[in-house]
Amino acid sequence: MNEKNNANLPPKTCTIERLVTVPSDVEKVLKGEKTATRRNGRYADIGEIMELQGAQFIVENVYSQSLGEMTDKHARQEGYTSLEDYKNVILSYHPGMKWVPSMKVWVHEFAPLQKQA
């Protein structure tokens, strides 16, 4: 499907089953409030299917981004009202971690898989 796009990406460091695991994030995805997630590794290929509570989502894009490139728009993709809100939650998940603008993360953008009629 998207082998050409995936060929330009480094190997995955984890599996798609671990992409969205925090219960509040799962709920945001199911409600359509979260359409992307950032991880320190690559968890999915473009075109791969993520399943959450029986609902399926297709990974539409995977790319690298530095934390300093994030905007409020990106934070809203993550299901937060602002970048500041997103930062506070992420730092609360990782005690002792600092927000380092130059740190690179992998962005995984996804959408509900449309059933073929």
C-alpha cells in the first residue's frame, strides 16, 4: 500500500499496539478528539491499522519532528487545548523529564478506517 513511503523511514522501534495505551488518550481517539500521537520511537508504518476497543484507525502519516516545532495546532491533534496543556501532561507522565525543544519525536497521524460499502 505505502511501501514506497515506508521505505524512506527507519525500522520501527515498537509495535502499533503500543502506540496509544493511556486510557484517557484511547477515549480521545474514539471520540475523534485525538488524531495524532508523538513517541520517542517509530511505532507504526503508513497504512498500518490500529485497533482500539474494536474500532479501527489507519495510520496516514509518520514523520520526525522536534518538540520545538510543535504548535497549539499540533497539541490539538493530540487532544489538548494548547501546547502548554500538552507539555504539562507529557511532563507529568515522565517525572524528571525536561521539555527539550531540540528533542526529536516521531509523529503518527491517524484517522478512522472507513468501511467499504
